[in-house]
Amino acid sequence: MMLATLSSSIRKQATSSSAAALTTCPCSPAVDGTAAACCPSPTSIDSVCCALTSSSEFTKTRALPNATSSDLRMHSIAIPPSVANVDYLDASLPYVAVFQEQMGTTKVARGPNSAYYTLTESGQAGLEHATNELHQMFMHAAQYVLDHEADLAPLFHFPASLWPKIRQSWATRADDVVSARFDFALTPTGIKTYEYNADSASCLFECGHSQDKWAATVGLGGRSNSDTLFTQLVAAWTSKKVVGDLHLLCDDDLEERYHSLYMQAAAEAAGITCHLIVGIDSITFDGQDFRDANGTAIRNVWKTWSWETVLKQYKAAAPDAGPTPGTLSLKRPLSPTADATSAPSKVKLDDGRAVSSGSHPRVQVMDILLNDSMRVFEPLWTLLPSSKAILPVLTKLYPAHPYLLASTFDEVDVSTLFPNGYCAKPVMGRTGANVSIYNDRHELISATGGAWDKDNILFQELALLPKYEEKYVQVNCWAIDGRYGGTILRVDESNIIGGSSGMYAMRVVPDDAANAKPIAM
């Protein structure tokens, strides 16, 4: 069986994980040695498709650009009186106004020890290369899962009737990715990948706008790591050739709103007419189209709603007993219905609300996003690279790759596979919830709670976050249209980064200036 083979093969491959220069082409041949099958779109995988026939021909040794924990440094700056209490953001921008409402203020805080970080130029080159290469690798892994769906689908725990729609999404919308975020640890030996948030990731505005504005206001030198991010977003939207208006859907949450407004600004700069919809109560269905409050048909959607929300609604509606595979869930009644013989159970969505599994709101998120006529950014197939279930597949496809951490579902593997410790995390978990960290003696050293305690558990090789002056730092790199766009740092006193972890500015400095403060502007 494929699952047993996957675990066995990963167990063997982990023994060579220290070979830091070993890597593979993003369009590698299948692990059984057959010819390579590249991703469906050349733009998704660049121009590196390989017509190779065996793994031995394909694998090669090369030095990769990298970044280590020593490339990153924490500094503090005494805020000059001239800029203390100065607004570092322009509140006339819609996304800044909402950000200001969320934060309470956008004034520079007075104090002698405002923290920021610097990264060496060589470290920055490593992050850029890793982001570009890993995006391609995750795309190849998604294709591999679809090519071996019968064997690998059980790892993902998606409803069986949803897989045809995932395949259709990949076949027709492989290029419809706008933005996605990698979570990295900088270790003494280099970059290690925790996961790829290819769907509904946060911190885009902070990465592309607020960190540079703060740095400029307080007078930091060095250079930005993300000054092209917004321009890349505009180019990404231009390349999508959106026909008609774009509706941006978000929940009634301030962070989601300013994130959506920032994305809206980029789409509008690309010449797209946009409409922001907060919540979905104003959306109606006329039997043919979903329409906004103004009666405009909704055909193109960018959303902050996660596909996990859709999965929970889809499962609650018992689709496997209803809609034909690949068809819209709206074959069920739109008007509220309930089973009169039993009380409906409650299902908690990842937005914190509870819905009834025996009744249906007039319009649900899944009705909109799973509609066959709807073009959605990020598309349904991003469920695959976003799921931690993809990580053991990557371990199989790219054994000993220096940017990857070995991963497995088999708890039997843990003692031999991870002699230096491991992390246990739920496949569908978000924001650091339900994560447990074990040391080299397999003793629990850190854990978080959350709503995913009943989820499938994945075991991943341990790579602890680096610690700078009592705070742990995670490096988050954005891929815009599949290419590096910028970096934002998440910082916490806990070694498990969560939704409330702080964000700090990072400047890029010459390698020989790594231990010094950037020259003031």
C-alpha cells in the first residue's frame, strides 16, 4: 500500500537528512523512477521541467543560498523626541484607517529600547531563493497527490465527494494563486520549513507596508526586504486577467478587513473594479447568480474565509449523502431546514461561530466558494499545499532537502526518525493551536491548546526557533504569484508562535554590518 510505503521510505530517508547540499529539481521524476510529470502550468513551476527517467539521473548536489540564525540580529533604538508620538502611517488610506482602529494608535511609541531586527544580504538571498524553490516543490507535491489520489487522499481527510472539485480546480485554476506565506525557522544550519500557508494567510499588510513606514519614520537605515511587494501584487492581479468585478469577502473582523482593503488597493491599481463585502448576510441567490447588496452578480471572489471553514460546512451538510461528486452543494435547499425528529448538533467554524448541522442558513460560505461558476482566489486546490498532510509527501519526493524537515504520520517512526526531538501538530490546525514539542529525550517541553485536539496528528522533525534576548523569532516569507515578495517576523516569549504573537520590522544590511545597527537615514 502507498501509505505504508510512504512511511517506510521516509524512515529510511531521514537517516541522510544531514546532507545539506542534496536537493532535487522542482519537477522531479516520480519516486518510482518514471519520467517526470511537470505541474500543469509552466508559469507555476518556472522553466525547470525535467524530462528525466530516473532518480539517479535527476538528483544532484549543489550549494543552495541559505540563511542561518547568525544572519539575524536583534537591535534596539532610542526613539528621537522629534518622532515620538508621530503617526508613522497615513490614516487617509482605507486599510490604514482600519489598522489604526484595530491597534488603537499608529503613533511611534516613545522609549529608549524599541526593538527591530537586521538580516544579512546573504541571509536575504537565502530567504528569496528558498521561497521561490519551495513554492515550486509544494506545487509538484500537490500534483503528486492528485496523481496518487486513491492512496494519498486518506491522509488529508477531505470529503470524498470534494476531490473531483479539487482536481477540477487544479486543472483549470492552477495559476490563480495571488499570495501565500511560508513559516520558517532560521537554525544554525539554515532555513527549515514548518509549513506553507497557501490559503487565507495573514500579515500581508504588515509585511508590505507598515514595517517599512515605521522604519523610515524612526530613521533606520539598511534596506527594505519587501518594498516591491505591493507592486508584485498589482502585477499578479494584472496577470490574472479577471473578467468583470472582483468581490472581496471577509468576516466582520478588523484584521480581516484591513487585510482585505490592502489587497483591494492592489487589485484596483491593476484596473479591477472591486467591492468589499463584510460578512455574507447581504449576499442573495436568485436561482442563477449570487448577488451583492447592490444587485451586482458575484463571479470573481478573493476571500479571507479559509477553505477549512468550507470543509466544516460541507461536512456538516452531509454532502457525501447528497450532491453528486463535483457538483454544487446548492442541490440542498437554500431556505432553512431541519430534521424534525432530532435536535441538530452544533458545528464550530474556524471563525468562532457555531452553525447547526441540521439546518442551513440562506447562503453559506461554501455555497459561494464551491459554485462551479465562481472564480476564487485562492482556489480550492490550495487546500493541498496548505494541509500539513503534504509534508510527508514532500519528505518522500525530496529526501534530505536542506530546507525541509522530515515528517511522518506514523508514530512508530518517531523514536528512530527524530533522535533530536520532534513536533506533533494537527493536520488542519491554525495559528499554532494544539502543537506539542518534544525534546531529544522525547519529553514534552511545550504545548498549546485549541480546537483541533481531535484532528489527525502529524509528526515533524524538531527545529526550534532561534531565541534573541528571551524572545523566539519566526521568519514568515510571502510568495506573491509564486515568487518571493517580502518577509515579516513573528516574535513571542513562547517557542510556539500564535495569532497574538508580535510583529517587528526587519532591515537588510551588508554581511559585514550584521552586528552593528544600520546607519541612520
